[in-house]
Amino acid sequence: MPDPAFVKRLCNTPYFDVALSMFAKDTPFTRMYLRGDVEAWNADGGASARAKLAFDEEVLALRRRSAPAGGMVVGSGGTGWLVLRWDGNCYSLEDGELTEKHPPSAKSGPLPFRHYEPATKDALLKNAKILAAYKKRDKECKGAISGEVTRACENADGALSLAIVSEIRGGLTLPLPAKLP
């Protein structure tokens, strides 16, 4: 697992580009997978969007969580994990919500392409599969980045995320992010 001081900084604000690097093919981090759909947030007080994480979604274990001595315990006793999602956000999950058993087809959350640093975007778009998915997303979404969009735009956005995840899992290397925790 990463250094605790690094994890604290990482979870104070989303580090979109760092997350991509940490999920790279040969990184030494422990991968875990969701046992079901989970509504999650960062209960340790760092920045995090409240999100629904999906069954079989891949996350990285950052730190083991335990109940504070003398503190109030809610849920399964306060034990679990602080994890990193592909989107760069940290989430607190309970032991029963995770497994280390790799599913047949691991999922990822949606990726925030528009928030990546220019060097990361350039490196991603040099990959033919990612570039094709990006062009399709651009065509279907007509420049929209939020608000109401068509089902075709949603599908194209998901396909872009899948292409990025697939290529990074396959060994695509990215430049070192300029903004580090």
C-alpha cells in the first residue's frame, strides 16, 4: 500500500492523472473489487464526490481503516478500507463490500477526461483506440460536458472511459503528472 502521508494528500483533493498512473498495468498496489453496488463517499474527511460504485468495479486499496479508540461505531464496526477509484476520488468501504478475487470482467467508474492535464490528454489521444472513442464521443455529445445529454452521448462517454481503462490495463504508459500529491 502507498505511504500514509501520500494517501492523506492524495485523498484531500481528486488527482485525476495520478489515479490513471496508479492503476497502470505493473503497479504494485492491491486491487480490490466491489461485491455489489455501493453508495460511497470518503468518511475520513477528505474531498470526494458521493457516488454509486458498481458491482465488480476495480479500486486500489490505500489504507486499512479501523474504528477510533473510544469513538462511536456505525455499521459493521468501523473496519474496512480507504480506496482509490479510477476517477481519482477516494472512498471508504466496509470489509464486506470488497473482495480481492478478480471478477471475469472488472469494471471502472466513469473517467473525467476533460479534467486531465494537457500532457495526459495528448498521450491518451496518440492511442488509436482511445482517439476513435474520443472522436465518437465528440460527435455524439456535440461539445456537451454536463447537463442533459442524449443516450448516444452517454454511451459514447462510457465507451471512451472503457477504451482508456483497457489501454492502461494493457500497458499504455503516460507521462508523469505535473500535479502530484
